[in-house]
Amino acid sequence: MIEQAVHPYNLQKALRQVIVNKGSAGIDGRKTTELTDYFREHKSAILQSIKEGNYKPQAILGVEIPKGNGKTRLLGIPTVTDRLLQQAVSQVLMPKYELAFSVHSYGFRPNKNARQAVGKALEYIHEGYTFIVDIDLKTFFDEVDHCLLLNLLYQKVKCPITLGLIRKWLRAPIQINGKLQKRRKGVPQGSPISPLLSNILLNELDKELTRRKLRFVRYADDFSIYTKQKSDATATMGAISKYLKTKLKLTVNREKSGIRKPVQFTMLGFGFVPTYIKGDRGKYQLVVSEKAWQRLKMSVKAITRKTKPMNFDERIAKINEVQRGWLNYFRGTSIYGKLRDLDGWLRNRLRYCIWTDWKKPERKRKNLIRLGIDHDHAYAFSRTRKGGWAIAQSPILGTTITLKRLKQRGYKAMLDVYTELNPSFYEPPCT
């Protein structure tokens, strides 16, 4: 297997993928843009050390990123060289496991995605399986048992060099705040091979759920089970929690887990609400969860923060990138009203940035005159003691920095983007 992993074609494919994925530099500070030249120069020595079993991965860089609940998540960032080799091994391993994975597993697999997972959950709910066992695994990526995972790998992977490489990647120390720490469990969240390794371990859970003839949906470590009776849901919750603890050595987060009805349940950013349409009793439609709205708003707020060192065109380009990805993910949901309100708020944020960029009163006065304000009002507003956010929401900027002018600079309203992505979308009549 190691010969397949280090084959020039496979390595070139892995190299392209790592560069496309971008990502931060690891502990050595080397960026993905430098990887091609570095690997070309050191390729022979690296491959020789791998084949002889002497290759030693570098430590992982630990970086904490904020979560939506105010807490942080620890990401492990390997060096670009290790990311390249992990990607190459992952590409060889994936075909060996893909056919064995459950059809109800949707995370990090070819031709599978989150929307398919949510669609399957909605299908179960419409079939009457409305008691949902929602199980959250406590710090899953930090708790994976190395011995258990390596034993599962050994069942299909007989190449000792490949197994040895994976074991070294699992055991590589992590640097947090400048200090190296040993790792005896867990897979680094942020490495190319982690999604495949997590699927290999959790495929054992899929087998158990299938053996029990349960309806379930799993996306990486997020999974839910669907039953018709509350008593069945309660029994399932207890049995599966016990299986996870005893067989897979994983802990269930009791605070975030429970038995839900569809209106209480969120999945991968989606919520479920009744349609309230005559003849569609028991039917639900997808909506965007409150957390997903907050994440979008926080992303846009960060881009339009007046202290962020970006010019207006850079802000617009970044906003268009973020909103297109978000709207494409949530296409087909009923979000007209909230998008309209968010668009108005975003335009005021952009006006605030423009007003701040003008800085000096005299420059503000000249720009207001250039935009059509008479001299007296331009002078008065350029010297106002009101805060920038108050001015951004005032008629003076609303009638000068108009939607038309913003569009001329490249701005796209979210409702317009949503209409492009949803051709059947129509604007509801005014009431």
C-alpha cells in the first residue's frame, strides 16, 4: 500500500488538494504556497525515510478557535509536508473503506453532503418517526482511542509501513502556547486524514444501529436516531449510550443529548417547523436555525468592522464570497423576511465603514456635496457630534450612499443572490 501512496501520480494529486485547501502554516511556519518547491527539493529524502520506516512527523500546532457557545475548540494543524503525506495515504485508504461504509453516513465522503443528510432526516419525520434520539459525543476528536482505531485499520490494511505512519501521526505531540504535550488519544481536528479515521471508527456504530434495525442519519460525529414511540426512543438512548461507552470508549454529552420532537431539533444548521398547510398535516419544512443566523451575522460583522484594515472593494468581495456560500447551503428554505432585514442592517454597516474612511470633517463635507447634498447640510453633518452608527442609519447617508451606488461598487443584496440560486423564488406580496 505504501507504494501506491507514494506513487508520483497520487502524490501530485495530494499536492494539488493541499494547496487548494490552503490553511495555516504548521509548527515550522511553512505555508502551502511554499510546499511545491520544498517538496520537489526534499522529495527523495522524504520518500526514502518513509520506505525505510524512519520518517518522523513534526509536532502539531495547537490553535484554539471560538465556538458559537462562547467556548473554544482546539484545532491541530500539522506541517504542510505532513498534510501532503496524510492526504496521499487518505486517497489510497478511502477506496478500501468506501463500499463498507453505511448509506446513512454522509460526512466527508464522495458524492455525500450535509443537505442529503438533512433531507433523509426530513424523510424519516414525514414517515412518522417523530421521536428523535439526538446524541452529542463529548469532545469526540479528542477522545478517540488509538489502540481501538489501529486494530480496526489492521483488519483491512496489512502494510506495516502505512500502519506505522498512521500511528506516528496519531502520537505526534501537540504544541499549545509554546509547550509540547504528549498525545495518547484523539485525532487532530484539522489534519487531512482525520475525517476518514473518524468515519472508520464510527462505522462500528453504524453497524450496531443497522443490526438493531434503527433508522438513523450520521454526519461525521453528529448523528440522530428516529423512532415512532417515546418509549422506543428512551430505550434506544440508553442502549446506544452504553454501546458507545463500553465498545467504542466514547462519552455521551448528557447536557446536549436528549429525546426531541422535530420542532425542538436542529441538524447541521437546519431546523424543522410544521407547514400549517391544509392537507399537509404532519408535514414539516426546513428553516435556518437561530445559531446559523447568528454565525452569518457575526461573519459579516467581522468583515464590516470599521477597524479592520480593508478597503471598500476588499470588504465587498469578502461579503459576496461569504453570503454566496451561506445562501447556497441554505437554498430552498423560507428566509425572505430575515434576509430583507439583514440586507438593511448590512447596508448600514457599509455606510458606517464609508463614513469612517472619510475621517476628517472637511473630506466628509466635500464627499457629501459630491453626492448631491447642499453646502449648508453638508457642512452641518460633517461637523456633527453624533456617532458614526447613528449617521449611517440617518437619511443623510441613506439618500446619498444608495443601494444603486453600492451595487455600482460591486455590492449584491442577499435577496438578489438568493433569487439567483432559487429561480422559482418569488417576492411575497406586500400587506
